[in-house]
Amino acid sequence: MLDALPHKRLSAFYFWYYGLLGITHPFWPIYLSQLNYSATEIGLLLSAVMATRIISPNLWGWLADRTGRRMGTIRLGAFCGTVMFSCIFLVSEFWGMLLVIAGYSFFWNAVMPQFEAVTLDSLGDRPEDYSRIRVWGSVGFIVAVVMGGYWFQERIGDFRVAGVFFLAMLWASTFMINSPARSGERKRGPSFGQVLRQWPVMAFLLASFLVQLAHGIYYTFYSLQLEAAGYSRSQVGYFWALSVIAEIVIFLAMRRLLSNWALRDVLVFSLLLTTLRWLLIGLMPGSLSALIFAQCLHAFSFAACHAISMEYLRRFFAGNLRGRGQAIYTSVSFGAGGAAGALIGGLLWDYSGALTFIFAALVSLAAVAIIQFGLDHRRQRSARMRKLLEG
């Protein structure tokens, strides 16, 4: 079992980090819309959050490896992100807002990949306990999105205050955590480049890019889709909260689920349900029952996919490769994929909200095909690949 105190300290970080997402994902597009930005401008602005993930995680991952101070790097990123976000009070025009968003996200995006590495190192030979810690991020998201839905109904300008508060608490939580001690003995193994060139690793990263491209559309335009269908901001908050309640259920069940099913099979099943989710959101926004069901599918489109991705990363990138493995995954998926989704969604949204989410469904379906082929069981039977996956 995990020691109670380190468990709680790690969980607190996830609570504040994903609590911040509970503020920004649903309400940042609405805040920008209130400032009279167009859909294309909103897509461009929010794509900056995701675009910085292409460079930032790798740069900060290199810094953490170079200095050997992973938690120090996390603290620096959280502090600088708080300072940059605070500048949102000073700007309203497009270019000023873009500078604030890009600056804040450059530092903030440095935080989570390195913290995931800290968590996995802390778990040691108990990686199955990851979901027990990560679930507190889902709790933080629910608390933030429900409170935000009520508070921002008439006070959307207070979005800025809430963002600074959650960032400040995130930074404060880093001082309760120390980097786990590492053994001085390191096993010889493949280099980072050798691992990266393996076909299953490349297929996994390509599929992750497509999955997050579709989610980039969702994160940027889901709230606007709901508002266009006539839902209030408090109802928007409820829809987001429902998705994360479903996420919590899956996180708590992942240990048992993965003990009975192969990783690839669960991932393929989750992505098929993800495809269905985007179709329901795009084609049936006026149906309350369809939207409720679609939000319950977040349990698979995000929670199951994320937990499985963490396990694949643990197997692909072992030991001292873990930080860079997390960084490249974040850059390719949440960075390049998320930015592409926000940009493409911004272009499609002006034509049709339905078309925007249909495109997300087609992209998710393409990810299924890549996973089916790239992570095919028969391709993993060679001794070399088996050794690599066992890490």
C-alpha cells in the first residue's frame, strides 16, 4: 500500500492542477466570446495553450534531467505560470491576450509531464495504484466546474480571479512534495532514440496525436455548442461535471478492468465509444438524454485512454527515459494534437457545429485503425519487442 502522507500530497497536486482545467476548459471560450472574439480567434487563442506543449515539455524535461531537480523545475514552472496568467487582468485585445495565453501555458505545460514521472517513480513496483492518486484530479475538476457554473452565470469576468487562485494553490502544493530517491545503479537498456524508432511506439504516438486532435475540438467548442443549443452556463457546468464523475468511476475500476482485458483491446473499445460520443454531441445537441449519455462516455474517451497511455509509457520508457517519454507524449498528443484540433475546429465551426464534431469522430476512428495495426499482438511477439515492453 502507498504511504498515506505521500499519497495525499501527490493527490493534492492533481486536485489543483485539474481543478484549474475545470475553470479553463468550460469557461475560457465563454469568457473570450463575452469579449466579442470570433470563433476563429477563439480557436487561435486557445490553440496557443496546446501549441506550447509541442516545445515546452521537452525543454523543461531536458532542464529537469540536466539539473537533476525535477521538483524544483515543477515549482519554477508553476510559479511562472501563475505570474503570467495574472497578466490577463491587463489585456483585452487579441495580440495581448495571445501573449498572455502563450506565456502562461509555456510555463504551465512544463509541470504535468514531469510530475507524472515523479508519481510513477514514487509508486515503484505498484504502478496499478496510479489511478487511485490521479482520481483526485477528477474530483478537483468537478468541484471547480460546478462552482464555476454557478458563479460565472452572471460574473464571467471572475474567471480570471478563479484561474489565479487555482494556479497559486497548485504552486503552493509543490512544496509538500519531494522527488523520490533513485537507486544509484542503472540498468543498461535501449537509448531514447532507439525506443522512439520502434514501430509500436511510433504508432502509439500517432494515435495519441489523433485522439487529442479530436479532444482539442471538444475542449474548445463543446461549451459553445451547448450555449448555441440553449443551455445555461450552470447547465454547461453540470455537463462537464457529469463527464468527470464518469471518469472517476473508470479510474477506480481500471485496476480490475486491466487485469481481465489486454491493454490494446480496452483502448480500441474506448476509442470506438469516443467516436460515438463526438457523433452524439455533433448531431443531437438538443437531446438531453443523448448529451448525458455522451458525457458518460468521457469515462472511456479520456479516463480509460489516459490510464492505458500511462501504462504504455511506463512500459516503453523505463528508468531514466521516463521523464523524456512523458514529455514527448505530451508534446505530440496534447500539444500538436490539441493545437491542431483547436485550429481546425475554429475553421469548421463557422460552417457548422455538427460538422466540427463529425470531423472529430472521423479522426477518432482513424486512431482505432492505427492502434489495431500498430499495436497488433502479432507484432509484439519478437524477443526484442517483448524485452522493450517489459522495460
